[in-house]
Amino acid sequence: MLDKVKILVALAAIAAGVVGFYQFPDISVLIRYAMVVGGVIAGLLIILTSGPGQAAWKFITGSRTEIRKVVWPTRKETTQTTMVVIVMVILIGLLIWMVDALLVKVIYGWVLGV
């Protein structure tokens, strides 16, 4: 129950920043943007104190750890793979074009007698 209240308060803080932006059109735009940014930061900090917020933060930090473990391909491997994909797309495109041409010839020539 407390987590739901925290999330509602966080959403209210974000909404207050956005509403403040539109409620004070005669104030400097920089200050109005600061209200929005402040509301978003306050909302995020409040959310991080809740259970779902802490779980999301653990997920983000775990994801960063996993990304560091990824072995990225070299430039040469990436170029070679890209070339293989381009050649295969061209070959499959030609194959589909030939099958289509054959089907058109069969349908118009033999079936319709044109």
C-alpha cells in the first residue's frame, strides 16, 4: 500500500512540474523548464524509494553488467556479415522474381490462353 502511495506522490510531483510550466506563462522559459525537470527528478527519486522502483533499478544495473559481458563483433566481421546479407537479399529477390515471372507465364499462357 505504501508503494502505491509513493508512486502516486511521484506522479503528482511530475504532474506539478508540467502544470507549473503551463500555469506561469509570464515567467522565464528557463525557469519553467526547470520546474518540469525538477518535478521529473523529484518523481524519479520518490519512485526509487518504492519496491517497484528498487526492482527497476536492480534490473537496470544488472542489464549494464550483462552488456559489459557481450562480445561485440569486429569491424571486419560486421562488414562481412553485412555483405552476406546484401548478397542473400539480392539472390532471394531474383528467385522470387523468377518464380513470379514463371507463374505469370503459366497463368496467362496456359490457364487463360492469352
